[in-house]
Amino acid sequence: MGRTTLFLGRLARRIWFRAALLTLGAVALALVAGAFGTVLPWNLTIDLGQGSVGSILQILASSMLAVTTFSLTAMVTAYSSATTHATPRATQLLMDDTTSQNVLSTFVGSFVFSLVGIIALSTGYYTDEGRTVLFLGTLVVIAVVVVTLLRWISHLTRFGRMSDVIDRTERAATESLRQWASAPTAYATPRRADAEDGRPIFGETTGYVAFVDIAALERIAERSRTRLAVATLPGGMADAAGPLVHVAEGALSEEDTAAVRRAFQIESHRTYDQDPRLGVIALAEIASRALSPSTNDPGTAIDVLGALQRVFTAALGETPSDEIRYPHVEVEAVRLKDLVEDGFRPVSRDGAGMVEVAIRLQKTLSALAIAAEDRGAVFSEAASDALRRALAELPEQDGRSLRAATGRPAA
């Protein structure tokens, strides 16, 4: 994925972009109706009565203004609820929801269409044929609004609820982990653990790396006859202690050094686009908040463990590619152990005193250890650590129940 693809993808997920497109379309529809009526090869005129089109447009305009305000309130409430009861990391997933964006854009576009139509009618812009075309266009807009309202009512019954937030986070985590599992080094040369660091290149700003353009780094390295080792992957912090790149071989000019910095997109917050760890971290945060004494909701934590199991199962089912498209760039892949710790350690820590959560955690890790085959030791180690934490917190009777459920003999 290049920088242009990333930019276009993010732009398409912005609510203002969709609203602007539909608003422009609404303005065009209202104005083209007048011009279209004058070029029709036949006489298309319907007796609409005195001011009927204007009355319909006024009703539509006032209704769409109220519905748009209500929809914005519902969306903001869902964002606030997700931040308070789930995790702030899930808010950006709700903001990227295409259904709510399309609904709000449709309402705004309908409102603007009505306003433009009313203004054009008051200036005598439409001929008789144009008024007829405007009337037919208004009927189409009303039909679209009715269908959109029905979809919005259905969507609001689950939008922003805990199950919806977990499902959205699970999908984001599954997508990012599948990309990581299919290409752990993003098709670059694997970085050896014992490789020596070269000259570091630091970023000009401090923040999280959101995107690394590996293809751009490859072009720079090939042009300058160097080898570049990526030191900070997406999700990592670029600061005075975290260089972006090490120049493993050769030397870079000032111009190429600046180009290397431009290949890294640094932002204030982590994003899901290239960060395989953020999804599992967000799921773990949802479980941890549910396990807090103020919430005390082990059922949600158990639901999150099911989501984590599905996420890791999907990732383990991917076959890593050996293809190397960028031989002059080295990348040290994110370790499976780090991902497992990100997802399960907070749950084992905060749920150690709840036998239901501890049993579900042991069963989840045992199943993943079997699915992982030769990499199952990572999950077995996490299960052993979670068992020690739980046995240290649980009463003796619950400890016996946990051992019996997991098949672990008493110490």
C-alpha cells in the first residue's frame, strides 16, 4: 500500500468528504432540473397546483434539518459511549462507519437540495417543464430519504453498543493481523537479530509512526546503493530514543535523508492501517475496563476472549510469504509473542480474581496452542503465566475448579 492509496482510503472514510460529494450532487440536481426542462424533445408538463413543489421542498428542508441534528446527536452519543465504556481506541472505528456517514450525507444533501430548489423557484429560474422535472426529482429524493431513514433506524439499534464495538475492533484486528501474518516483513528483507546498527536517522517530529512507505525506501536505497534497516515500525514511537531507520551499509546524502524521513508518516495517535498490535491492544483494553471493580462485567471480558481467539486463529491460518520485493530494505517483523502479550496479559492480570474469566482464558490459550502447532509454545507460556496469576488470587475452592477445568493437577 503506497502513500497515495493510503491517502485516498482515508479520504473516502472522512464524513465531510461524503457529505461534500452528496451536497454537490444535490446542488447539481436542483439546478440541472431547470436546464433539463428546456431541452426535452417533448412537452413534459404536469399540473402541480399553485406552489405545490415549493411547499414540498419547504417541508423537506425543515424535516431534514431536524433529522440531521438528531443523527449528529446520536452519533456523538455513540462515540462518547464507546470511549467511556469500551476504549477510546474504538472511537475511530465508529467514526469510519460507512452507514452513519452515508446516512448523514444523504440528509445533508437532501436539505441542501431543498434549499437550492426553494431559492431557484423564488427567482423564477424554472420553466413549466423545469418545475415538472424538479417535482420528479423531489419524489426521487423523498424515496431515497425514506429508505435511508429505515436503514438508519435499524442501524441505531446496535450502533455504538458494546457488542458492536467488539465486532468492529475484532474486524480491524483480524485485517491487520492477516496482513502481518501473510507478509511479516512487508515483503522486505528480514532483519537479523544480531545485525549491527548503522547510522541512525531520526524523525523531525515526535509521535507514533502511522505508515511506512517501504517501496519509497527501496527506491532510495537502490539509488544511493545503501541498505536501510527500518528501526521503528507502525505503532512505534518516533522520538529522540527511537530512530526511524539505520543506514546499515553505505551513506546517504542530505537529499536522500530527507526523502527517508518523508517515507514515514508520523501522527499524534496510533491508527489501524499498518499497526498489527493496535487491534489486539484495543480488545484487551475493552476486557480490562469490563473487569474493573467499578464495572465488574466478566461476560464482556469472556466475549473479548472469544474475539481474540477468532483473531489469532485467522492470523495463524495465513501462510507467510517468502517473496522479497524490497531487497535493499530490512525489517524486523513483529513477534507473535508480543502480540499474545498485548492481547492476553491484561486479561490475565485484571481477571485473575474471577474464576469464570480464568477458566475461559485457559481454554482459549489451549485451543490457540493447538492451532498454532509449531508456534504453540507462545500460547502455552501465556497460559502458564495466567494460571499462576489466577491461583495467587483465587480462593482455594475456585483454584481447584480452575485446575479441574483446565486439566492441571494440583500443586
